[in-house]
Amino acid sequence: MTASGILAIGHHHKKEPTFEDVYDTLYQIGEGKTGQVYVAKKKRPNYRSRAKTLAEEQQREREERECDEEVAVKFVRQEYLSTPNRVDALQSELAILAQVKHPGVLRLRRVFQDDDKFAIVTDKAIGGEVMDAICRPGAPRIRECDVADIVRQLLSVLAYLHLNGITHRDVKVENILCKTKNLQDGVLLIDFGLAHMGTVGGSEMSGMNGTPHYMAPEMFHKHGYYGCAIDLWSLGVVTYVLLFGRFPFDARFMSQVEDKIVKGEFEYPEELEPMISHQAKKFIEYLLVLNPRERPPAAMALQHPWLQVDSSATNPFTDDHMAALAKFSEGKKTFTPPPPKVYVPPEHVPKEGVIIYEG
């Protein structure tokens, strides 16, 4: 499905229920440059007559079950859509989400439009960001094998995306959510705002896209062209962060970070390196290869010995190890959600509009 099949800003559509007609907004869980994210629930339908057929009765039962599910809704700020480039980016993101069908990616449910304001409804991941979940008070101590499992799931997503000509371009710790409060229930890769849809096999891209600490060296090169191998580099950085609680390439100034990335030289923290297996470090080095042509594709990386079942360390991380992860988690916080179940009315709920997408 093309982007124009999802959004048509300024075009007229037949009148459909508004977001407020269909959902109740509960509480805010996030905020970013594009808008605010809330938890919502579908309103219970008010049937005026009894179901006349078995099929109709079953449909009503499905609708009732949906009303028990909490979903996430992102209200995109009007001012964010003030330029054609941003409108195009939103169109592209929603077109990609409408196409992607993988258990490691949030399912796009509906998109409501009113003029140039949008309510984007997806499944809700109740576990929060992966690093916060790892460091949550009372959570079981994470083990190296747990990190390997997270990485294995992310590689499965990347293999699927790349097979379908999609490059994420912003793989980072903040874009990994836990499906539930239990880390063992799996993780999700989110935020396709910078994703690129090309041809299967990978068309070349250009432009400085992504988060600097996670960006591959070829993105800083003069010619500026790159392929889907950038996602594998970013995953190598993610793996390093999840194991050591710091970036492999870091410095006081971003220009220094760029220099380190382009050189591809990094070290392991002296105090934590003995706690991490040789295979884990070999896996990081397998992905953090300067030449993108020598970086393994995601499907091949899945075969690495570190990712094979029961092959990685099973001892819980030590106090010092957990402290390093907690320090990283605290350092990246930009939004503190309000207490659960507190109703906060959103600023940009569409009052009249149309349903642009229903999946």
C-alpha cells in the first residue's frame, strides 16, 4: 500500500466516526517532537436491537472483547506537520506500518484525520522501554542470555524488514519496547518515522538520518550513500549498550563521537568486560564492521553462535553491572509519565474527521 493510500491531507473523504466517537482517552504515557502518546480504550457499542444471526452475534462478541483492550494513540501536533517533508515522512511511516505484519512490530489499528491533525492508534506495549524494564525496581536480574534473546528478536524483525525492502534507520535502545512487564514475553521495534521503503534487495539511500551514537560510519561519508546494513551496525551498538550500559563510541562533543565511529575503534569497560562472554563480544565485533559489505545480513547474523539457544551466560548481572545499566537508563530520560489511570485530556483530539486507515 502506498503512502497516498493511507493519508491524503486536504482531500475530502466521506464522513466517518471521529476518534472521540470510537475511543475514550485514559492517560498520557509519552511525549516526543511529533506529539503526545496516550492510552485509550474503545467505547462499548450501544446496540439498539438483538443480533439476528450467529455471524452478527459473533461479531458483537469480538467488538466487546476489543473494548477490554487498551491501545496506544499518538496525537500528531498540527505544528509538526507544517512542512511538506514532515507530511511526507508521516505518510511514509504509516504506509510502512500498514504493510508490516510481524510479531516484533506494533500493529497499526486505525488512523483518524481532521484537516492536518491525526490520531494514530496502535497496539499498546505495557512493558515500557527495554532499558527501563531491565532496571525497574523488583524486576528479575537480567542475564546475558536475556540480552541475547532480545537481540535475536530484533534480528528477526530486521530480517523481515530487509526482505521486504524496508530499512528502519533509527534502531536504538529507546525504540525497543517490552510487550508486557515480563521481559520474557518479548520486545517490539517501534518508531518508523525515519524508515525507508525501497526495493527488495535494498536500494541505496542518502541523508543523515538516525540518532548520532547509533549511526553507521558510511552515513558520515562524503558521498553519503548507504544500504540496509546500517541497521546491523545500529543493532551492534544496541547490543553493546544492553551489555555494558554505555555507548561504544562516546565523547563530550558530537564531532568527536563521529570521529570515533568513522574509525570504528572501541573498547570494552575494564570493570565489566570479564563478566561478559567471549561469544557476546565476538558478536558485537561481527556487527560493528566499518565496511558495510562485510557486515552480515540480518538473516545470517541470526546464525551466530552467541544467539543459539542456551549458548550464552546464564548468571544474573552483578550489582555493579546493574548500576551501570541503571545509570544509562536514568541519563536518557526525557519524559516522566504521570501516575497510571490519571485522565489527562489531549490537546489535539480531532473533533470532526474521517478514518484514513483501519487494519
